Amino acid sequence: MPSVIVFIPGPLRPYCAGRAELPVDADTVGEALEVLEQSQPALYRNVCDETGAVRRHLNVFVNTDNVRDLDGVRTALRQGDVVTILPAVSGG
Amino acid sequence: MAERVVLMIGTRKGVFVAESARTRRRFALRGPFGDGVPVYATLVDTRGATPRLYASNCNPFFGMKVLRSTDLGKTFTETKSAPAFPGDDGRALANIWALEAGARKRELLCGAEPAALFRSRDGGDSWELVPGISNHEHARQWQPGAGGLCMHTIIRDGRRLHIGISTGGHYLSEDDGETFTASNGGVGAGFTPDPYPVFGQCVHKIARHEAAPGRLYMQNHGGWAEWDGPGGRRPGIGVLRSDDYGRTWRSIASGLPSDFGFPIVVHPHDPDIVYVVPLEPQTRACPGGAPAVWRSENGGASWTRLSRGLPKKESFFTVQRDGMVIDDLRSPALYFGTTTGQLWIGRDGGEQWECLFDSLPPIPTVRVALV
């Protein structure tokens, strides 16, 4: 199973003891989120809603690609990938 | 004796707290708290030795939070959790529209979007869904109004619980929230061919007075007097009164310039005195650009315009459903916040108005308490 890094944006670090990067072993983005649900439940609630969907105004990237343009949460991960969670450019 | 007047001002960019002596001459403003996130519900819980201030925090990026302050709004921290639907429910929390004190110590009630009721028994650190209304057989048929499908009104009256939903209507529980019945007799709807459906009305706000058991006032979605399609005209369906715990309602809109509006507020010492803010139904703005609060001193039989000190022209703001409150000092003051970020005080029961703050972010909600 590939080992990847999940990069946490500043506003969410208080929900994972201040850490900017979390190492995760997962085959897909969805599996990586499931790992976070178990290991960092407070962080997970900020990223996914009660239905398990990634919140509407958040984007998840694998390296430089938005998973929305790949295979969503089913996007496969490879050894050394960086999964980045970022707030979308929205609001006013 | 309570010495301070505390206002919680929920805005589109966080919550502010304003504090004054009982004279209410000057209010000191603190905030914003909550990282610039919209706040649609607040609560000043005065039941304990130390007042607790609560604010919802509708974060569009990271979801819903509940903020709590135990130092009268000098600092706020997140509670340990926020209301959330069970994982297999299929609904996801979009906003919090109401926070109210529950029947028991540390108990809180929360009205949510999509329309659902949550209860906390530990001051907001954990929450449970109240299924009697949240999973009511009508729940999946309720529809969102322009503001979303929101449960905005929670009124406790002993074992009775009144709930207001837009658009769902008024629901009454007489068994402490176990079961609920749609109680909308006489509550009109303009957006359905049936003018008086069993449920589905766009109720905007409901208010009551403890000294008048059974009496309720409702600001409903009016503005349908000229409708000429199926079901016919529906004049006066916007401002209503019930004298039987909300089972049946009758119009008290006669004499108002418009039966459309959002807030409705009852005087703290006289259940016959009630206040509304009539708005043009098409624009949701002050009629003619001249804002006014209207007061009835006889339970809705007649109305008086209160506008001394308010702009006489060129003011087209909206006062939203939780945007007006009244304190309970002997000569009470009204307060309303506007979508243009002004916070007004109406001294002597609304006889004389003054702008306390004129450049806050848009204000969905205002609460006041003596502490």
C-alpha cells in the first residue's frame, strides 16, 4: 500500500495537534480520508460532511491535480504522492 | 440585580458583542469573533452563575461550529462538537438558525438547516438529533425558502414545544418534543394553489409572551393579496395571531402597510403589545425607502407607525427574521440590525430611534439579555 503525505492547510492544523503534514498509507484518496476519519476525527469533520462527501468549498489535490478532474475520491495514489487539502477560492 | 445589558450581534462576518450599563446610553463593541464566518444564531444563556454566550458559526469551507464564551464575550472557543446528522441519514448540516435554552440545566436546543432539531445536554459539547420533528413524516416534503430549508423558531412552554420552519409551517409538541403535529389552521400560503395547506407554509417567525398562555403571534410570508390564480386572493395572511396554542390562527394584518416582513416581537411586560417591520414583498425592503417599526397595543386590532429618528427616505434595507429583539428593562428598548450593517436602538419601546453602529457587516441576528 503506497505511503503518501496529506498536507493540511493552516486553518485546519488546530484540529490535528498543529501538524502540517500527516503520513498515511492508502490506495486511493477516499481511503486516505477514511484513515483520517479514524486517526484525526476532528480534522475529518472539517473536510467531509456527515454523508462522507468532501465539503463543497474544499478542493483536494493529488500532487498538482484536482481530484475533481481525475477520478474523485477514487483517484489512485502512488508511493510518495502529496495529497493537499485547500479551501476553494470562493466567498466574499 | 442584573447590571449590564449585553447584545449579541450575529453578522455575515462573525459575531460582535456590545455591552452597556442599564441606562443603555453607550454600548462598547467587541469583536468580530469567529474568523469572519457568518453567524445566524446566538444565545445568551443566563441560567447559571456565569452567563454563557453561544454563537453558531456557519463556515462555508469547514462546516458548522458552535462557539461558546464564559467571559461575557471577551473570548470565544469552539464547543467539543457541533450538531450533525447520523451518518446513515443522508442529510448534511448546512446552517444553524436557532439556539435556545432547553428545559434542564445545561440543555440547549438547536434549529438547523436542513430543517431539524438537535438537543445538547452538556452545554453544547455533544448533540443528538430530536427525531420527533427531524424525522417527521412531513420532513422530506418540506421545501427550502429563499433563505434555505431552515428551522428558525423554537419556543418552549412547559411540555409544549413550538417549532417554526420555512417552508414547513408551525409544528406543536405537547409531550416535551417526543411527537409533533402540524398546527397551521388559518395559516395561508401564497405559493401553492391550496391557500391553506396542512403544512408547508413559509413561516418567518413566531413569538409568545409567558403571561398569555396559548397566545402566539406569527409573521408569515405575506404579500399575496393580489394573487388572481387558483385558490383566489389571500389578503392579510402575513401577520397572524393564535389564542389556542397555535392550533388555529387569524389575521391581524389590517392597518399595516404590508403584511410581508420577517421579525415579530412581543413586549416583555404586556402580551397585547406586539411589533413588526413591514417590508415590500417584492423587494423585501422598507416601503418607499422609509423604514418603520409598527406597534400594536391591542393584540393586533390596530397598528401605529414608529419611525422617530429613523431615516425618512432612501433606506432600502431588510430586517431579517431574527434581526429584531426587545430587552426586558422597565422601559424596554427595541433593537434591530439591518442587511446594510446598521444596529438601531428604539428607546422607550420604539418611540425614539438611534443608530448605535452604522457600518457593521450585514446582520442576520440580534439577541439581548440582562446579566
